[in-house]
Amino acid sequence: MNALRIPVALTLVVALAAGCASGPSGTPRATSPSDGPRPAKTTPPPTAPGLAISAISRAPADPADAALAGGAINDFGLELLREATAGDENAVLSPTSIALALAMARLGARGETATEMDEVLREVVSEEHAGWLNALDAALAVRSGTFQDRGGKDVDVVLRIANSAFAEQDFPWEDAYLDALASSFGVGVRLVDYQTDFERARLLINAWVDEQTERRIPELLAQGTVDNLTRLVLVNAIYLKAAWLTPFEKGHTASQPFWRLDGSSIDVPTMRLTAGFGYADGDGWRAVELPYVGGSLAMTVIVPDDLAAFEASVDQAAFAEIVAALESQRVELSLPKFGIESKPPMKEVLREMGMDRAFDPDRADFSGITPVEDLHISDVIHQANIDVDEEGTEAVAATGVIMGITSLPPPPIPMRVDRPFLFAVRDVPTGAILFLGRVTEPAIRAG
């Protein structure tokens, strides 16, 4: 295999780990005013790592592939919601964030490991569909902007999706894998030192996520998730802040009962608005869609008669039918304000969904990433939160795929030849001693 050691074979530049986002081409871009205010940092971030950049350009994207990627991610996400969260609890996750982070690992998976990942991820990053996520990323990259709501007010939409890879600096990586990261995701790798300073590496990763999520996820990776066996952490972060096309009047928000699954009720702040929305109903469900300014983003709310039964049966095809059935209607809408956060146990869930080999140190095959040690995914960390109020929605998600080795090689055994010794110069194939001697006092022979 053709492997390269990054610090020698790739151009190294100093890049801030927290301070730039990845634009459509993957190149760092300056934060624009539309990104909104950034709170002052209370503590300085760790010193930024070097950045290794492949010379390969971002692959061109076919817009038709974006919808195919969206359908695959939706099907993956609907199953993930069922498997990763309890049906009687609040939950939020980002199927897109999880898929993008895992996809960066899938680029280096081989054999049955790749097959299992493809089955769970609905082929969204298989060799056959290599351009899907690239097309989706390109489509989402142009959603940000300043738009007018129905009242003529200028408001911003910010949708920022960033990917990054934090790799061990003293480690050989396959040049084909680095090229694939650049081609499919437009990213290089940030060089860190897991082997002797893994805590600093963890802080660097958290600082990057903190910046990309506007301080809403300050510590994706808790202490203990990264150690001296870690070699690569693949990270995705998504930040969304979008205003409703038709905002709710705050003065109309009032406390109203919300009925729990057990039949009890609780009074919650509920927004109220009568306006034109996409609406549909069917056997055991009703749905409404709230557009954000700009028209490219929307929130679809589905209210089933039986939540458990509906969740158990809905898949991408059923969801697509609901969306297709939406028609503009005048709707008297009551919608609770809400803010929730989730951090589901992704490793266990993904294994139950069929992605088992990737986590098994003895069976994982990520030989497309590095030729020298057997990598496996040691953990997948995902965190998401969302706040919905009268003005719109602010939501973030981050996913970290942690890859490491099974164990470190044993430390070298110290041996100091500091006392009299024997020596033998021998022929290895025959075992014959050609020279035999003893040294009781080392000396340099004259002449």
C-alpha cells in the first residue's frame, strides 16, 4: 500500500482550530455578519494545531444527487430515532450530522466493515454513491442569507455545516484516504498529539466544536473519551438559526394544556397564529409545515393519534408521502415553545442497527485509512439541542467519531550493558559461532 507520513509529504500550515468554518469548497472562510453575534470567550482556546492539506480539489457535485442523499439520510434517521431514544422522552438528533461524520470513516472502510456501514447508512457513502453527500453539502451551503419575512422585515438564515479530522501527527496515513477527504468533504486533517498529550487534543476538538456551534456545545468530548490509543477523531458540526416566514406574535403566546402520553396534562407556553401553512391529514395523523424565511428550509410537525404505533411504522417512503400531501391551507395553529437537548448512546445503537464490525478491534477493517495498525471505531459521540420560539428556530448538532488502536506496543525493556559480558558472532542459519569472547573491561584496541 502506498502510505505517506503527513508531516513530510503534505504542506503544513498553521490554522486556527476555532475561528474558521468550512465553506462549500472546504476552504476556510471568514465569519460573515450574518453568522450573528459571537459571545466573548472567557478562556483562550488551546494553541492551534498544524493543518495538513491534500492537493486534490473538491469533486464537482451533481445537484440531482442531493435529493438521493436526503432520502437515504431520512430513512436512516427515522430508524435511528426509534433505536436511540426512548419513545416516552423528549429527543433531538441530527441524522445529517451523524451520517457525515460516519461517512468520513466509511471512506477508509474495507470488506465486511464497509458492507455493514453501507447497510446501516443506506448506501449514502458507498462507492456507487460516492457523490451523494458531496452534492448534499453543496446544496446546503447556499441556504444562508438575508431574507424578508411576510411583514417585510429583513432577517437572517444561518445554516453552517463543517467537517474536520483531527489526526495523530506522528502516524502514517494512506494518501488515498487523505485525497478522499479532500475530494468528498473539502477538508484536510488537523495534526494533534494523542500519544503524549491526548488531553490537549481533546480540548482542541472541543474548542472547534464550540466555535462551530456558537457556544451551544462547549464540550462534545468529555474527559476519558480520548486517550493515548486514539489516532483519529472525525467531527461534524451543524448550526442553524432561522426565522419563521410568518413569525408568531409574542403577545399571543399563552399557557395552554399539553396532554402527555399517560393522559395527564401540563400547562405550557403555547404560541398561536392563524395564517397560511402547508397542511395535510391522513389515517391517524395530521401534519403542518412552517416555512422559514427564504423558503428553502421548513419545520414539518406531525401529530399522530398513536405516537408509538406511528413511529414504529413510519419510514422514508411514508414520510415522503406526508410531505407530498401538504397543501396550502389557512390554519389556526397552536404550537408549544420548546427547548430540548439529547446525547444518545450512539455506539450501542449503531451496533444494534447492524454496524458491528466497525467497533470490533479484532474484525474492523479500516485499512484504507492507514497501513500500519488496525484501527477501529472506539466510540461515536453525538449531541444536539434545539430551541423553538415565536421568532424561529436555533439548533445545533455535533458528532465525533473516535478511532483508535487496540493497545499500545509494550514499553521497551531497558538493558544496560554495564558489567562484564560474553559475546558471540554467529552464523544465524547454521548457528555456528564464528567469534566468541568475553569483555571484563571495555577498551579500544590500539592501531
